[in-house]
Amino acid sequence: MSDGGGTGTAAGTGAVGTDAGTAVGLHRVLEPAGVLPQAAQRLDADPRIRPDEVRVAVERLNLDAASFRQLRTAHGGDPDAVRAEVLRIVAERGKMHNPVTGSGGMLVGAVAEAGPESPLGLKPGDRIATLVSLTLTPLAITDGLARWDGLSEQVPAEGHAILFARSIAAVLPDDLPVPLALAVMDVCGAPALTARVVASREEAPVVAVLGAAGKSGSLAMAAARRAGASRVIGLVPSEAEEELLAGTGLADAVVRADARDPVAVAAAVGEPVDVTVVCVDVPGCEHGAILATAPGGVVVFFSMATSFPAAALGAEGLAADVTMLIGNGYVPGHAETALDLVRTEPAIRALFTARTGSDSAQ
């Protein structure tokens, strides 16, 4: 996903090699044998690379929202305990793969070595964001996360990570602070898929976004409007987020409800909508999204806290004729789409900056 020009262009979206197993990282799986790296219990994070691999010097991790929330809740908000747990997971599994949520995040770093057969178009010195999950990325941490306060999803770190031939990465843009670019790229699949779904409807749809004030939610709203939505409704859980989002102009209407309360969600949204996008980082939001969606509509689940059985059986039990999509985090051009929204929508940048702070460290 890189053109090497520091523009955030994507590369590595269909790489092939003489050894398909190597291209997808099977040789890095330590246990159990025969599964892909994402499903593995343990990966080999040996820094020595094969000809089609890339080694990245890690600078910063971005834990996905569901994983960070779970870790923080499980340890009562104790930052030292959260830090120790992340270190334990990475040491034991050779990757950042939260065993409770099944999710990980992504990272920023500089290319340390690129194998001569790597198809990713990366070269030593390129500063990149990985656009594949940490759950399938071999990772080793060497600094004990000493610079991380344990209070934020963004984790300053030192170590190394390995990218495969079928991995995806984007060279960091020159015009955005690293924490901002990392936060955007972490959720860049959401606006790209939302735009695709909205644009595919025969008539301009009404769109509801659950978790609308968050990173993926705000981008999804902006993408829906740009793709031709006739009306955008943003649902948030609190008065503070309602006031914050109402001031941005991203939504035609901002409503408040607990996304885990199906009846409250449906009542807040009102007339069922054509497309519902779920960007909430807590479990139990499937049924409310289904109730809020009109027959023939589409529900897009972006949260890593989504339960497939709850969604499938809930729709069946409600006799809901809706199409349900799982956002897999990759849509061609997704990084460029998200970065463009941040550059051109001041309200989006303001929301992200409020979350990442004014840190402009390059």
C-alpha cells in the first residue's frame, strides 16, 4: 500500500509469491499447526526475515477500542496492571492478540529491512502504519512499554514487527501528526465500506450510526453524507457526547440512547432507517441495530465486540429481513478515503484531535 512518497498510499493488497504459505505467514505459526497467523495461539517473532517479508522498527501501537476497554475494565483502570497484561500477551503469543476480545489493533514504525522479494513497495526508512491487525502480526517489544502511561489506546513502544507478502501497510502522510494519522488509519475500513454501501442503494438512504461520536463513527457519518445519504442520524450514549456531536454538523439529527438497549435504540432513531452502522466498542449492540433498520435495509457491524450468533439469531427471532455485513477492515483505497475526510472535514479533525491530543511528534 505504499508508493514510498509519504502520502498514505496503500500497497500490498494482493501480493502473491512462489510459496503461498510464506506469503500469508504460515511459516510464522508455532501453534497450532495448519492455521493462519490470525487464528494461531502463538507466532514466531524472530527478527530474521525471509526474502518476501519486511521488518518494522516499532514506534507506537494502537490498541483497538474493544480490547483496550476490556483490559482497562478487567484491571480496574490500574495502568500498571494494563501495561503488564499487554506485555504478557505479546511475550506469550508473539503478537498482540487479546484472548478475551479476540482483537488487537495496529502499529506505526519505520521499515528496518525489506526483503528483495517483498511486493509491498516499501524501503528502509519508510515510516508506515500497518493496516493489518496486530492479531496476525509477529511482534516483539523490547522496552517494557516504559513510556506508556497505560491510560490511552496509543502505546509508545520499541521493538519489531514482521509484515508478510500479503500484508498491508501505508506510508505515513507528511501533513498529519503521527498520533492523528495512526488513529485515523486504525479505523479506515469503516468510512470506506459505509460509502460503498450508501452509494450502492438505488435511492439516497437514511443512515443511522451507533457510536457516532467515536473515531469510526464520526468517519462513517462523514462518508455516508459524502456518498449521498439523504439523512444521517448519530446515536450517542451520553449528554456530553450529544452536545459534542451536535456542534460538529456531521449529523442531521443527534439522538441519545444506550446502544445495548434495543427498544431504546429503536425509539431514539424513530422511523427505521435504510442503513445502520454499528461503531460501538461494547458487546450487546446487535439487536438495537437490527430493530432500527427497515426491511430490506443493511446493518454494518464494525465493532470487534460484535457477536455473530447474537446478530444472526437476533435477526431471525425478530423476523428481520435485513442484510448484515461484517466490516473486515479492508476496502481498496480505504486509507486514502479516511485521510481525505480528515483533511477536508474540519469537524472530523477536531473530534480526532480531541481524542489524540495536540501531540504532533513526528
